[in-house]
Amino acid sequence: MNKDKGKVQENYKSDSSEKLQRKEKMQKIKKWFFVERLWTGTFTYWWIVSAATVILFDIFWMMQTTFRGMSYFAFYPVWFLSAFFLALPSLLSRNGVLQTIWLLFFDMLFIANLMYCRTYYNAIPLESYALAGNLKDFSSSVIDSFKWYFIFLPVLTLVAFTIYSLSNNLRKRLPSPWVYMVYVGILAIITWASDAWRGGIMKRMDFMSGYAYLSSSIVPIYSLGGYLVHDYYKATETLSAEDKETVVQWLKYHEELNRPYWNDSTRAERAVPKNLVFILCESLESWVIDTEVEGKIITPNLNRIVADSTTFFAPNVVTQVGSGRSIEGQLLTLTGLMPMYNKVYAYDAVENRFFSLPKVMQQRGADTYLLTPDKPYVWNQGRVAPAFGFTHLIDESDFTMDELTGRTKRLGDRSLFRQIAEKMESGEVGSPDTPLMVLTVTNSGHNPFNLPEHLRTISFSSPMPGVIKDYLVTAHYTDASIQILIDYLKQRDDWAETMVVITGDHEGLATDRREALANEFSREFVDPLQHTPLIVMNSPVPGYYGGQLGQADVYSTVLDLLNAYDYPWKGMGISVFHPLAPGVAVGSAGDVVGDASQVSPELLEHMQKARKVSDLILKFDLLQSYPDSIRSK
């Protein structure tokens, strides 16, 4: 009995000794990692709140894009590092007020970028923060970009502050700044190492920015701060010899691709339009054309135009705009250039040399007019117009604001087209004996498609998303408005010599497309892809093109229809009449739309490089000496 008792005592002593040793080891580990010196109640609490804020922002972001970012190792150390940054004020004060103000600031910053992401699938470029004044003219679209669940970000912060204020136990001791820096350093090294073998974080973000889906994953993987650092890094770049050679070789290949077609002698047999009327419709999508909903025809006038034997129609123009949206619709269709990656050409490249459709018409002796219901400072149109070759800019101040639409009360399309017809009739725009180019940019189709009740001429009762109903109503209104100008043009003596181009500046539904496609009723007619139409009235080559084309191809196609075979710049696209027209397009996010198996790998790679090349062209004004710059090589 005594022996058994002794064994029990020995076992107890042995267990106690092991427990003591484990405890000592844990104390050494805690001491080694400075646990007690950093992870005080104050810091631990606010670090957890900060980490929750970051992951909440990332989840909201990925809900709008893709959750692919979570599969990258760098996502996790960057998450923790971001939480350390957001918890920084807890090193300075125990009362939580400074920390709360700091978090609320970032909550608002995160929400602004989430709203921006809904349309552009990326974060706000660094320089665009200085252009926030533009938002007052698009406040309705900004409001529409807000999702109710974004409010959880500031709510989390305010709830956390309330709990913290009621708990005295959390506020006894501040953490050590030196230990904080050690942790930050370790996490920074881990983050750096995660991409060091691939050329470093900047190179990795360069790579990702040029690919579909990957580009929208940069923010959740590398944080909003990482994105902005990369944006600044790109802005301070100088043109390397390698990049210059990339542009030269791309342009040489493109010229060689185009030369046999554009030098075809049969072009002399084509009619050459005297006038060009270019109608750029805000957010016009192709699927509304020839569509009936509840037995109601959405675009009866465009339907008739498309069915006319003198019309050319291509319904599958893939959106290629970037963060400049509407103004980049003008860049693509009027100059054949692609948007910049993280900048807006209307501010950063407006002093560049541009080749454009207005300049083609100028060479033919035409007067060139840009008519917009916007103020000239919106998207810097006052400077874009002359840069593109418009000799006259007629803006909001030149119109009578008698029919207002949208939450911002801008001139409606019906009044816009009526007044343009009146200005042309009176001689304020153009003269009968002089060739003419007119570009008009509409406004009523701007998101959120808020048309006043008295202007609505169609309605729907089916169970579909309200935004789709509003879009249909607005499209019906714009269709009737366009016909006002068409009816006037047909009365003119030079109608047969006037080519009319109707297209959209970009798609309109953005992330609302998902809701439309999820709805049992609207999915029957809403296009799952981002297509705007290309409609050309009095086309020298009428017909139909069912393949995919990009907005940059619109420039090349219209240039072709103008028979401007001798104009040096054929754009970065390919005319749809070219025998080598690929029938596929590269969208805004770098996604290939169409059957790429029918395109040679060399041509497909050439198309996928176009935006990078255009970014370099615009950033460094590389068309200044074109075409000599490539023919001398």
C-alpha cells in the first residue's frame, strides 16, 4: 500500500515538474516574442478590431470582383500588417478617441473605393483624389454606387469604441512602440519574401494589372496602400529603352498587318461621305435593340434604322473603357487609342499629339463641332476638344436648359437633339457648302437612369429589378430623342452625303448586370456581356457584322468607311471589313471575349499587348513623331 502511495507521489512530482518546465518554456517564448510588452489589453483589442475592418473591406471588395486573392500567400501577412497599421494610434493613447477617429477615416476611404470598384473593378487612382470636385456633377451615380452593407465598416468602429469605453480593464497599459516596430518589420520581411522570387511586389503588381480578374485582386492581396504605392511608382517611371522598343515593334507589326488591306486599289470605287455625324450615347447597350418586353418595343426607331438597307450594324462592341469611363469612350472611338492603366488621359495626356476622326475631317476642309450638355470642365472636355481636332465646343452654357433629367438635373436627350437640329438649321453649327463633322454626347442614359415621370412614355409591371425597368424606360426615351435629329438630317439636301454613326460610350449596367441575370424575368433579354452597338447610317459598306469587336475597332472601322486610306494612323484596332478582323476583343479587364481558338497566337498576343502599349504611348507622348518613329527603325 505504501509503495503504491509512493509511486503516485513520484508521478505527481514528475507531472508537476513537466508542467513547470512547459510553463517556463512558454514564458521564454512570450519573452522572446515580447508578448507582454506589445499585446496589452489596449493594443490587442484595437488590433482585433482593425483586423476585422480589413477583412470586412476585403470581403466586400471580393464580393464585387473575385475571391481569387485569398489563394495568394501574400494576402495573409499583408492582412496582419494592415491591421498593425490601423491599430497604430493605440500606441499613443489609452482613451480610444484617437484610434476611433483614425479608423473612421479609413472606413470612409474604404467605402469610397468600394463604390468606385462597383463600376471600375479597381481602386481609385492616386491622382483622382485631387479630382473629387468632378463628383458634384455625377452625385446621383455616386449615390447609386453605395451598397447598404458598406455601413458595417463605420458601425463596427463605433460599436468597438462603445465597448472599449465601458471596459476599464482594457485601458491599463500602453504597448511598447519598439516591439511594435519589430512585429511590423517581421511581417514586412515575410511579405517581401512572398514575392521576391517573382521579381518583387512591384513587378508582381505590374504583371497582375494586365490580366483579367488578377487586376481586381491587387487591392485585397496587397492592400489599398500597396495599390497606391504601386500607382505612385508607375507615375514616376521614365521610359526605358525596352519599353520604347516594345512600342515601336508593336506599331510596326500593326502597320504591316494593315498595309495590304488599306492599300487595296478597289477603294477608289467607294463613295466618300462629305459629312460625319457621330452620336455617342451614354451607357447604350446593344441588347435593347430589337427587344420587346411585355409586348412593348424598346427602341422602335433604332430598330428601323438597323433594318434599313443602307445601314451597317455591329451589335457586339465590347467595352474597353477604364477609370475615365465616358471620356475614354471618346478616346477609343475617335482616336483608336486604349485607356491608360491608372490615369485618365484627359488630365495627364491632353497635351499629347493625337490622330483622330475630327482631324481626318479637318483635312477634308470640314468644320468640326463637339456638342455636349456638360460643362467644359467635366472630364476636362474644354481641353480635350481642341486636342482631338474640334474647332468648336458647344457646351451646357450654349443650350437652353428646358428639359432636365437625372438627379443632377442635366439637359435631357430630347431637348438636346431638338436644339442641335435647330442650331444646324440656323447655321450656328455648320454651313451648307462646307463639309461638317458633329460629335454629340448624350446624358440622359447616365446611371442611375432616373427619368422624370412626365418624360416616361413606357412602363413595366413584371417582377424584375427596378434598375432594369428604369434602364428600359430611359433607352426608350433616348431612342425617340435620336430620331428628332435623324428626321432633321433627312430633310437636308446633303443627307445622301452624310454618314451617321451611333454607338455607346460604354456599357451601362456595371454590377447591376448580376442582379438582372439572377432575375428569372430579366435574364431572358439582358446580355450577360458588356456590349454597346455600332450603327452606321448611309454606310458606304452596309450590312451586318456578328463578330466581337472592341471600341478601339470602332475608330478603325469608321476610318475605313470614310475611305481615309491615306491617313497614317489606323488606330490600335482593326477594321471589321479587314479580312484578318479577328472576331474577338479584349475587354476592359483584359478578358478575351469571343472564340480565341480561331485567332493566331501571334495576333492574339498582339491584341492583348495593346493596352500596355497605349498606356506607354499616352504616358510618354510617343505619337509625337509617328509614323517616322517606326519607319526609321
